[in-house]
Amino acid sequence: TILVEQFTRVLVNFTDPEGYIDSSDDPPLPEGAFLQCTYTVTVYMGYGVELQVKSVNLSEGEQLSIRGVDEAGALLVLANQTLLVEGQVIRSPTNTLSVFYRSSPEGGVGIFQLHYQIFRLSCALPRRPHFGEVSVKDLHPGGTAHFQCHMGYHLQGDATLTCLNASLPVWSQHEPSCRALCGGVVKNATVGRVLSPSPHPGSNSTLDRSCSWSLEAPNGQRLHLHLERMVLGLTDRLVLWSGLDAGSVVLFDSGRGGPIPFEGVISEGPAVRVQFITDQPNSHNTGFNIRYEAFEKGHCYEPYIQNGNFSTTDPTYGVGTVVQFTCDPGHSLEQGPPVIECINTRDPYWNDTEPLCKALCGGDLPGPSGVILSPNWPEWYGEGEDCSWRIHVVLLEHSVLTTTANDMLTILDGDEVTTHILGQFVGGTSPFKMSSSTPDLTITFHSDPAGLVFGKGEGFIINYMEVSHNDSCPDLPEIQNGWKTTSHVALVRGAHITYQCDPGYDLVGSETLTCQVDLSWNTQPPFCEKIMYCTDPGHVEHSTRTLSDPKLLVGTTIQYSCIPGYILQGGATLTCYGREPGTPVWTSRLPHCVLAEAAADSSFDGGSMALAIFILVLLVSVLLGGAYIYVTRCRYHSNLRLPLMYPHPYSQITVETEFDNPLYETGGVRISQNTSVTT
């Protein structure tokens, strides 16, 4: 047996900026054939195609897929019939999109309508470089992105990229990176940083074994160097000289084994040289961070505090200037006073060193809100930490958690007598929210003393806040032209409010709102919008239709016409009209297309029956009319006398009468057959 499949292939191309792809425009199928259509939409460079599913009704075996292409021209399936729902929006990644349809082998043809329009394509959001920032003015073709590095890092690559117009817009170059260089010269140094060199990848990993930096302040100024971070290996050496020549005074030498001057060092003149020597140039666990600032004679240098801020009475830091320090949330002032003063007119200096802002290991936090940070944040926490924080809140929000496999963060609910565990966390965890059942909550953190064996953890950030003890969300208002129902009498956590609209209105927004843990609603209330369109009445088999407005708004007309060989029965035009109140409806029902022969036979049978009924009625009318005329006219005025209608005198009978019956009885007289009567 040889099976031969017949199919109709249709290829349609669209270039308009907006239009419809409608299955009703497909040609009729011959008996036993199936349909295969490909609709391709191609628009200008720099624009994409946005497709919205207006309606889709397919039977089993039919295929409908939305396809795009990537920048290399490879085919991408964006959606298929199993995922398409009314209202769904699909966007192409380039300026081309195609729709592929194939009818079922049984020959059934489904119904679908898709609306497409153009939209402006854009370049992908450029990645922010490590130790840097990026600002984007416009992601569309012609837009620019500007990159810059944090203090002490240098940009490797173009500082400005431009979005180029193409089938898929791309940036003019790859994103640059930020690196700390091995050595350099800084003229007219005012404020900056000297950082340990960034590691090199691959074959360059052995570079940067010896690095030297030269810093030269403006004439008449000196330099203050603040050692913000210093973690050196056993064979690493860092030397600071007050000058550029070999005979300069050594300000600090890590090789001598003395204490690290975290309060900083001051040069004797305008120049400083920094020398760094290492046997492990690619180490991620060691390094240094030196901040420098220039200051004029007769003034103190500009103070600095990491993880904090300060206020000053004199921005030039002359003698008598008072500076007050504060720490960022989650940090506390350590190793120094909160206020320092610039003293000594002859050689000004600060009367004390700047304090440090450190993330503490535990404590009692009485405030209604705040932040809990892992010890030494934002640096890695140390080994063997054992911390405990006690707070008085209801809501806890965790945004960052990256610890090692042997370090544990525990959250306890309740006081010391009735404590139970809310959660225990190890390793990396996604952000989460948590609430306590009592006003008391305890957080403990333990890091393994052998942390170096298992690696170091980044740390954690926990935001906490006190919320109202009224365990209910605020009531939401009623909506116009609709109503709401609640799942609970009290709007407690987890309660739902469901909105519905009056007839003739559509709900815009979320139908159901939920009361969240923090006693806020998960979204804004919806509203009811007047329905100004009719639902699609559908297609008529063996016909085509023409719409005056594809959105089917009030006033839209649909004209149906049958294909050759069929005759339309019913109204050919449907009109959408509005009702108050109520939903817009069509003026009549759908017509039907029937075969012309069947329509003719039906017409003939109906005509014959009508003719027969007419003849019968005519005959009855004639008979009744004749009877009426006879009764009203002939009975009294005509000489015609019908036998047996009136009694006849026997005297008038002068002939012999022969009866068929053997006996004829009347009036009690018996007359025998063959008897002659003479009168």
C-alpha cells in the first residue's frame, strides 16, 4: 500500500510595521489534504517584532510554532502550540519573526489570530566591571555606555561603548575591565589609592613579582598614607620611602617585623615611593590597600574612615578643625575616639588617630530596626568566630549569605526560657524573609577554627525591623463598578481579598491580593474597566469574513460571504453594539453556508407543498361558495326541483315505477314488486 499525502503550502511575507496573521485568510483545503503555512515578518534593522496571541483554538495533531533567529541566523523556537494562550506576548530577538502552521493529518484546520507590531531592539545591558561602575544613557542603537573604575584601579579597554544598529544591536567593543596595575607614576597626586596588583590569568600568572609606585604631590604639599588593609604572605615585603631616591627615609618596612602603622605615615617632602616584592604574584588571599591624600603646609591631612563617614568644621582642615566620625549601619566605632581635633600651629597634626568602623561579633541591639553583619564585613570573617546577637523585632530579612560548609548561622525565636529554632543555614542561601512569634529573637554564628582548610566565606547581611503587633493588613477600598470578597473576617497573614466586576466591565490588575508576612499586600488593588468590544463570534464553515475593526470595538461590522458552490442562509452582516448595562453583543446570530444543490432541493420541495395547499384551499373555497349560492338563491327562486328534496303528490305519478328493492315501505303501505298502480 502506498500512501500519498497531498498538502497545500502557503508562504506569506509581511513587511508592514503592524498587522494581523489570521488563519481565516488561508485557502480552503481539498478533500483529504492538509495545510502547511509559513508567515514571515521582517522589519527594519534596529527593530524587533512583538507578537500577541489574540485567539487560538487548535485540535490534536495541529502544529503552531513561533520562531525567531539569533544574530548568527540560527533558528530559535520561541513558543509552540502547547504554550500559547490568549493575551501572551512574544518578542523576537532580531528583526525577523516567523509563524509556522501545519494542519492535522485528518485535514482539520484550527483557528488562530495573531497581532504583530514593531518595537525598538536594544543592546544588552552591559556588565558592570569588578571594582568599577557603568552608566548607560541609552540601550537603543546610537546609545552609549560609560565605564569607570574605583579609586586605585585602571580601566583596561574603551571607556565609552556605542550601541550599533544591526539585526541584533551590539556594543561596539567588549566591556572593559578594571585592574590594579603593578607600579606606576602619579604626578600632582592629591587623593588616590595604591593597591596590590590584580592576578594575571594563564601564562602571565608569574608576572608582577616586583612592583614600584612613585607618588608626587603638588609643590609645597606633603602626603599622608593610610594603610587600610594589609595581609602579606610570609615572603612578601612592602616598603614605603619618603622620597624617590635610594637614600630616602624609610617610613615603613614590613620586612623589619615591626607593628603595622594603621594610623598611617606622613612623608617629609612631596614625594613617596612604594615597593612591593612577592614570590606569589597571583595569590587571592594576600594583598594591601594604601590610601593617600596630599595636604598643604599649616593644615592637617584629610581624615578617612572606612565603612563610615565624618563631619568637619573646616573643609580645609586648618588648626582648630574638629571632625566627628560615624559608622555605617551594622558597624561600630572601635580603636579611636569619635571626635578628633587639628592642633599645633607650627606643625599641625590630629590629636588622635581616626577610629575604625568594624562589624562586631554579637551584641544586644535595642533599636527598632538595623543591620547585622558578619564579623569584619565587608572583609572575610575570621576562623573560630562565635557570635550572638539579640534583637527585639518581628520581621527579619536576609539578603546575603555565603559561608563555608562548616560554618553555621542559627536564628532562634523566643526568650531564654522558651527558645525554639526558626532556621539554621550553612553555605550559600538565597535571600529570604522570616518573622518571629515573640518580640525576642536571637541570632548566633559559629565559624570553624579550621576555616582555612575549607576556604573562607564571604559573610552575611541581615536586615531587621520591628512591625506592628496588630497581626492584620490594612483594609482595602471597594472598587467602582465591582465588589470584593474576603477569605477571613480579619485580614491576617495569608488572608485573601478577591475582586470581581459588574456585568459589562473587565478587571484590570490582579484578581486576588494576599496579606504577606510583613502585613502588606502583595500588589496594588485592581480596577474595573468598561468593556467596549464584542467577543469574536467565530468563523462560518465554507465562508470568508471581513472585519471593519480587528479589535472588535463597539460599532465593528463583520461581513460574511460563502465560497463558490455555497449559499448564505441568515444575515450576512453582524454589528457589535453596546448595551447599558451589560456587555456589547452582536446584532444577530452567525449565518450558515449550505451547498447550492441542497438549497435548491429544499426550495423546490417547499414550493410544491405550498402549491398543493393552495389548490386544496381553492377547491374547498369553490365548494363552499357553490353551496352558499345555492342555499341563498336557487332554493327559493329557481324552478329546478331535485328528487327526494320535497314530497310529491302521488296523483302526479302517471307511469309505472319499478324499484330495485323487493319491498318499499312508506307510510304503512306495502307495495309489492311488479305491481301496477293507476291513479
